[in-house]
Amino acid sequence: MTNKFSAIKLNQEAFLKQKTEKLFTVSEITRKIRTSLEHDFSNISIVGEISNIRRPGSGHVYLTLKDENAQIQAVVFRNTASKIKFELKDGMEIISYGSITVYEPRGQYQIIIDQIEPKGIGALQLAFQQLKEKLEKEGFFDISRKKPIPFIPQKIGIVTSPTGAAIKDILNIIERRFANVEVLLYPVKVQGDGAAEEIAEAIIELNKLPDIDVIIVGRGGGSLEDLWAFNEEAVARSIYNSIIPVISAVGHEIDITIADLVADRRALTPSEAGELVVPQKDLLLDILGKFKSRLFQSLASKLKLSKDTLARAANSYAMRQPFDKLHRLQQKLDEFAQRLNLNITHALNTEREKLLGIAGKLESLNPLSVLKRGYTITTRLENNKPLREVKGVNKGDKIKTSFFKGSVVSAILSIES
């Protein structure tokens, strides 16, 4: 029994000694955990869905990667975030590459992401689709806003690499089709860091020149990564805001970029851009020659027709007897004047007879005519109303008697019914 208690006591002392040897501060244990995680979980790939994405003013991106059972915090530092071509959104499923570490102030493990790819689709392809949808909503691709390409430009601005195959192809085609047109090359990088900014700046600067009629922007073929400068928003906006018409000539026929969709005209290749920008001079001269010949023939035909018409007019009766028609018209005029006088005289006589008849009727109704025959008109003196009977007249009333010439006033002495 004594031996048993002794063994227990020895075990307790060993345990206490072991606990004393492994006593850490919070910072020490957190640092050890961090070192262990960074050693064992560096350069790993994690598939997860983005949630709780935050973008503070520092330029870093903080997010949570999750699946149906767990989640892990993640951070994308500014230098890495600035290189991501597509837009990170909540709900997007991604493949992230990076290393696990511990954020010591909170004792929280997290992944520092060095590279991100969308799951199931390439990063550049997703970035292309996102920018395309954004610009389409803003009306960048509307047919109604596209400007016509001038038929014969006097000066062409070209934005491309001075050492690439594209400039050689474009210049060869232009030289062959219309040799005396003026070309201004604005040299830029067409791939790599800063290429999009150079291309956008070139388009802006060419718009400041007063004599540029059309701009060609492009490069030769390549991979999606090689052509990516022409899928940047800065290039799209510079083309959209260009006052000068823009032809996009990027890559080959199968390569479609954002610049192609925004431009006023898309050329399938740089060589086709040379064909679109100027007509074929010798063909144009041939057409002009045919137009000139047809014009001369038309003028000659019209001249002959005019001469024949003039000759017929010169030999006509009117030209041979120029006053004959005038004399006949004068004779007609005399006849019209004579007939007019007769009609006027007849009308006056008719109206005079009508007037005399009306005057006779009026004369017969004139009361003076009655008085002239010896009749008189008797009226009341006070109101000059005519008296037609003795009714209403009283003895002593004064009356007025009008004769053909003059009148008398008298008083009623007696009344006889």
C-alpha cells in the first residue's frame, strides 16, 4: 500500500514538472501555431464560395471562403488584387492559391491568397464576360452610335506596335490600294503591363489633332493573354469617346475583343483594316472614267436634241411670220370689245326700263300726287296723326289741313257723323 502511494506521488510530481516546462504565453503559442501552419500548409489550393467580401480603402480585399460545412477567412493583398482581371463577387465559386497563416492579434487562422481563378471558367474569360455585360448595359455596343467611315480619308491615324506584323500589313495594303493617302503612326505596346493605358492615351491624343479622318487600332494574332490589352475598360472607353471614327483590327477572324465590339467598324484582320479604310484607287479611277464617258455622251445627246429643237423652232410658221399671230389676236380683241359694248348697252337699256317702271309705281303711290289732284290731308295738330273719321274728334279741337301747296290750321265748329 505504501509503495502504491509512493508511485502516485511520483507521477503527480512528474506531471507538475511537465506542466511547468510547457507553460507558454498566448503570443508564444500563437506564433508556434503560425509557424507550424505556414510550414505544413504553404502553396495550397482551396476551392470555396466567396462571401462577406470587403474592400477597404487600403486596396486589400478581405473575404470568407466557405462550403456547406465550414469556412475560412482569406485576404488578398493590394498588389495581388490589382492584378485580378475579373470582379470578385459574393456567391462566386473560386479556386484560390496561397498559404495558411495565423493573424496573431485575433488568434485567427486564414489563407493569404496569391492567385485566384474562377471555378469552371478561365479568369480572363470571366473578366471578358463581366466587362462585356457592363458596357452593353451602358450602350457601348449600340449600332445607332457608330460613326460612318469616310470614303476617302485624307489622313489616317494608326495605333499599334511599330515593330509588329500588323503595321506592315496595314501599310502594304494602303500603299497598294491608295498610295498617296497620308498615314500617321502612334507607336504603343500592344501586350503586357501598361499596354492598355498606352493604347487608350494614343486614341485620346489623336483626337486632339484637327486633320485625322479615321483611326485604326490593332495588332496581329495571339493568345487571349496576348490580346488582353484590347479587352481593358480604359481602351473601350477611349474608343467610345472618340470623335474620330475607329476601326478595330485585333488578331484574326476568330478573335473577338471588347475593342471590336465598341469600335465603329471591326476588321477581321489588320490587312482587312487596310482594305476597309481606303478604296482601291485604280478601280475608282476606272469607275470615274466610265462616269466621265457616260457624262460626255449624255451631254452630246442633249446638245444634239437642243440643236434639233432650235432648228425646228427657227423653221416654224411663228418664226417666219412673227406678227401674224399678234394681228389675229388683236382682231379677236377688237371683236371682244365690240361685243362687250353691245352687251353693256343692252344691259343698261334693260335696267333703265326697269327703273322707269319702278319710278312710275312709286310716283303713283306718292301722296303729293294725290294732293296735286285737289285732295287734302287732315291731321291732328298736337301729334300730326292723320284723321280718317270723325270718331275721337271733339268740338273745338284744332286740326291741320295740308294742300298740294301749303296748309291751314282750323278749329272744329261742329261735327257731322
